[in-house]
Amino acid sequence: MTARLLPVPDGLDGMRADAGLSRLLGISRTAAAEVCEGGGVLLDGSVIGKSDRLVSGGLLDVTLPETDRAPRLDDTLVDGLGIVYADDDIVVVDKPVGVAAHPSPGWEGPTVIGGVLAMGHRVSTSGAEERRGVVHRLDAGTTGLMVVAKSERAYTALKRAFKERTVEKVYHAIVQGHPDPMTGTIDAPIARHPRHDWKFAVVAGGRDSVTHYEVIEAFPAASLVEIHLETGRTHQIRVHFSALRHPCVGDAMYGADPTLSARLDLGRQWLHAHRLGFHHPADGAWVTFESPYPADLQHALDRLRED
């Protein structure tokens, strides 16, 4: 069993417990409901059911069952996981929302690795069992490009490339308000939040974290930003822009305005891995891939442009 203590953020006030837990923990709503029904969720010390409402500032005590972390074939993703490119060494996927990179405790939803295996691709056997082939990750609520290593040489070369920061990682995000200056660099260390271990924060003494950004389109309430990641910390973009008081629109975990999210019909952070470039592990040639915005992000962007 895995126990988690989670304060309820303002953006989830009044939300059903199963829906709120799904967003907080990155698990499916069905899995969250099952944990509730099994008596595994307490709010301020009292057991709650799946349809009970969360209260901002309340403390959730969640006990999650242990799950098999080995990658499994996932036929549900055969039609939903876009294969952008594949050869003997790598497969580049366009990850949809609601899909994790690999299995992890508490996650019952689909994974990139499960989908890749179901499509008949092999993955590298290097690394931890549940992360075979994974050389970098995207949050379940973030869409866009991921590269998975199929061969051992690809795994070794790509892990080195990400560590040495030779990979081009370009994201697009819509953040609240207007960053000042409109072009800049955020150089602020990141570590687990000192009070809430379920999220991250800018913390003195944390890991070196550098984000370069440029506003490419401005709206009355928000800005479309192009972001180049120099480092790749967990939740880096979300944490850095939240620290600037310009959180990603739709990102309840890091302080987004729920009113704006609702107006844009947005149920997750507006964040998309738009471009990925690296030296191919077979011959060293530079390769670049791009991904268009998925439907929910495009819809939100269109709504902002209409205002």
C-alpha cells in the first residue's frame, strides 16, 4: 500500500472526490472511485465516498493499492497514440492527454510504453522494469512529442543527450496574464514542495532548472508562449510560470484561475510538447519532429482569439 497526504487546492473546491483525486494523482476516474469505495480516502480524518465533495484547504489522506509496475500491452491506445516516426532504433509518438509515460504506483490508466508494445514495437530493456525504453517523460495531462528507445544503443545515446542538454525541447503553453518581460529566462531551482510532497516548487537548494520563453501571441487575459527547456525537471514549466504568478491556464494544481479554465472548456493545463529535435542514435544526423495542437487546446486558443 502507498499512503499520500494531499491538501485540496482551491481549483478543486466543490468537485466530486473521484474527479478531484483523478486530477491530483494522475489516475483514471474509475481507479479513483474504486479507492474511495474501498474506504481508502479520508478528508480531514473522515472517510468519504466517490460522490462526496472536496473542500478547499482540506487534507486528503489517500491509501493506494500497490500495482504491477511492469509495462503491459495496452490495446486501447492502438488508435489513439499517434506514431510520428519509427525505425529500428526509435519510435516518436504524439502523446494524447490522459496517458502516462510508463506505469507507476496509483496509475491505472494507459501508458505510452503499453501502447507502443501493443502496436508491435519492441522497446529497449535498459533501465528500471517499468521504464524500459523511456528516456524522458511528459505529465499525463501534457500532450505532444515523446521519443522512446527501441534499441540498447538508442537508449544509451538518448539518455546521454538529455543529460548533456543537446536535445531541442520546445513547448507551447498558454499562461495567465502577460509575462514581463515578454522574452526571458527563468533560472530558479526546483525541488519537492516543502509542505506538499505531491507537487514541486521553486526551492533554494533545489535542482538547477532553466526555462527560456518568448510570448508569441497576447490576449486580454492570457499569453501564448513558446518555451525552450534547457533542463527537464518534473513539472518544470508549470512550476516556473506559477512562481512568476502566470500559471498555465487550466493548471489547478499550480494556481490557475478555475473561472478562466471553465470559460475555455479546459479540463487540464494548456501545455503541449510542440517540437523535439535530437541527433539520431544510429548515424548522428539531426532530426526534428513537430506536433499540432490537439482539439481541446486548439478550442481554448480559438476562444481566446475570439474575445
